[in-house]
Amino acid sequence: MLRDPVNSADYVKAGTHIIAVGSYLPEMREIPMGAIEKAALIYADDYEGVKAEAGEFIDEAD
């Protein structure tokens, strides 16, 4: 199971377009958090699915 992003946010330069499926379990990551924090826009096809499944967007801090 992929628990860590597949690349580093250090590789993402301004204006970069990333097309990614994203993770499908809360404990998984495909996209590095640093890249998400740099994003000007984020599109999702299923907002409810993102909130329930996408580890990149679920706050696991207790």
C-alpha cells in the first residue's frame, strides 16, 4: 500500500499542472502535501468521495 507520496513537492514549480488520481484510503498519499499547499486550483470529480477517502485532504490529526 502506498503510504507516502510518489514524488516530492520540491519538484513542483510555479505553474505546474498535475493530473493525479489521488489516494483512495485516508492513510494513503499520492500527492505530496507541499504540492497541494502550493496549488492555485484543485478540481475533484466527487467532493463527497474526497472528504471520505482522499488521504491528501483528510486531517488525521487527533
